[in-house]
Amino acid sequence: MIEVAFESSTRPGSVAARRAEEVVSSVLDTGRAHASDLLPALSELLKQLGAVPSDIGTIFVGLGPGSFTGLRVAIATAQGLARATSARMCGLSSLRAHCEERMQADGELGVLLDARAGGLYFAHYERKAGTFHERCEPRVIDAASAKDLIAEDLPLIGDGQHLQRIGFETLSAAYAPRAAEILRAGSRQLELHGPQMPEQLEPLYLRPVQARVRKR
């Protein structure tokens, strides 16, 4: 059985596929549209594994938060592929998957990302006695009050330059979720909670979509 994963909450997006213990992945070109790249990239990965789309048994997808367009494209692509192949589906937070991958030892880790319009995406995770769990679920917080809400000694990952501009110096690394992480964390989630129906998957927007009117 082939398992595949899509992650495009940030640029560049990525795709991964796994057969047994062999994992292959591809990072998309930042200058090209996710909609035109996801399936061709997956096709190339399937060729590397000696597989075809009908071999796909499970599809994982990162739900964000992040780029509204990127999330819509990845989820719609995953849903369409699941309906075409009858594969199982599992969607999960891109923030959680990335932090779970980064935290190999016990401790705490926060994610702080620019959510635009003066807001920040924030989530807080902990690994204790080998168990990974959510201390604070993903949410949007006010950038002006972030220093009052987040402990000074909490290690953070995110956009380093942006965080340092607003006074955070405990940055441990840049935030860059990848499809291979979605694949691994999704497998654990699937084992615990089972698959989801395609229509159950919703982007983790956390805030209303703000339409933009282009100037003519």
C-alpha cells in the first residue's frame, strides 16, 4: 500500500510518498502555483516507488494554519485523489506535525507566525515522558500583547526576523513544515483516531478570510 501526503500551508509546498519503509519527497518550486505542481510532483514520486495512483491506500494532508490559497489547493487535491482511489484520509495541523517532528526529547516548544493584520498564529506543545501533547491549541493572538501571553523562557520557532522585530529572542529555528512530517505524524494520528471522510477535512484558517479587491 502506498501512503502519500501534501503540505502547502507555507511556501514552498511539498509532497511525500511512502511504500513500506521507503519514503520519497519533493519540495515544490516557490515560484510556481501549488495547483499546477502537486499532482505532477506526486506522479514523479510514485514512479520512483514503482507505483501508480491506484496503489494509493492512505492520503494525509496538512490543515494549516497558513496560506489560505495553499490550504484550499492541498485539501481539494487530497479530497479529489481520495475519491478517485477510495483511499483513506487523515488531516492534521501543520503546526503540530512540525513541532512533533522537532521535539525528540522531553520539553516544551511554541510556534509563533505572522498571521497578517496585526495578528500572530500561536500554539504551544510539550513532550513529557515520551508523550507529545498540546498545551495550547493553535489560535490567533494580538501581536501587541504576545509578550504578556507567552513565557519568556519558552523556546519558539517561526519567522526569525519578524519575531525579533517584535521583541522575541528565544527563537530556536525557522518554521518550515514538510509533507514527510505530515506523513509520519499523520500515521500516528490515524492509528489513534482512525480515518476521516473527505468532506470532514477543513482548513485550519483560525480567522475569517479577507477578500482583496484588485485595483484596475
